[in-house]
Amino acid sequence: MIPITKEFNIYVCSPYHNTGGPKSLHQLASKLAKIIPNVYMVYEYEGQFFDEKKPLYDFPRLKIASKEDIDDSKDNVIIAPEASTDILNRFKNIKKVIWWLSKDFYQKYNLWDASKQYIEKKKLSKALIPFVYVGKLVKNPKSYKSIVRARSLKPSEFPRIYHLYNCEYVKDFLTASGVPDDKMHYLCGPLENSFLHLKYRDIAPFKKNFVAYNPAKIDPPIVKSN
């Protein structure tokens, strides 16, 4: 991955929303700040930077930087979630990292890729991709802003930057996009402390033989109901 020293500035970009992804990004910044003094949160939403005076989470050592504070130097690092790869296009020299917290969010903001994935899942002709693309726009006009936003990085651009992935599903996608092993590394957000303190003997009486999943974040063919 990226060799860094204590002289580096590291900028971690995050939406200002109290959800799982932003929480993981703040936890990463807090941990990095234990070894690198100049680690900053930079807040953005839908491709636009904005200023906040108070960190979203009360984790130790968190500091905030504005867009103007970002030093676009080859000796610095900027980390963005997969849903905000468009902001990386604004910088030329800084080392760029995508943390893949959800591949589906990347495709949500890349309507063409989402249309291609739909065609592949349905095993339909690739000639139908433009029709699916237009259909998605008609069905959800708000998705138009994913087009007019600053351009998101394409998979063909991935090999020239660095990646953190949280599961094999994303790793396979990155490998298929030509990202070499030395430019990607496994990193998964931590579990809540309440889960770590659970004892099996306390939860065993409540155990059921089923698998819980979030239908919004899973490939439909994987799970079929009886």
C-alpha cells in the first residue's frame, strides 16, 4: 500500500450523516491519528464539500479541515468512500484512496454501471443497456444528478489509485477492473463494542436457525425464499 510518515497529511472524506459508513470513516481517522498527527475529517455530500465546526462523532483525536485546507501534495493522502469518487478528480498530486464500504453505493451513483449490472443479472443482450439506462432515469428522475455531478471514477481508472475493500465481493470487482494486489488491502469497519462483549451462553437460548440479511445490500439471486 502507501508508505507514509508522520509528516504526511491524511484527509478522510465523509458525509455528515449518522450512519454506518460515516461512522467507520470517523473510526478510521481516529485510529490513524494515533500514529499520524495530521489526520483530518473533511465533510462532503453528493460531490460538494462543506464546512462543519464539530465532528459528527465524539471519537478521540478527530480534527476537521475544509476544502481549502487540503494540500494537494504527493506527500499527502486523501481517502474517500466509494459513493464519492467524483471528488478525487479535483486533485492532481495527492495520493488517492477509495474505501469500499459498499459496492452498491458506487453503482448507485454510476447509472451506466448499474444498468450493465442489471443486464448481466438478467442474462439479457448488452444491446439493451441503453434502454435500461433511460428507463432508470424515467423511473427515478432524481438519479439525473448522478450524471451532472463531477464525473465519478470509472473502473478503468482504478488501477492507478489505491483501494481498501471490506469483502471478497468487492475484491473480485477490483481484480476484474485490473487493480493489482499491491494497490488494494482488506479493511472492514469494526463491530460495535456491545457485540464484542456478548457471551455465547447468554445468547444461546435465543438462537434461531436462520440467516439475517439486508435485502437492500445483497445480490437477489443469492437468496431465494421458499
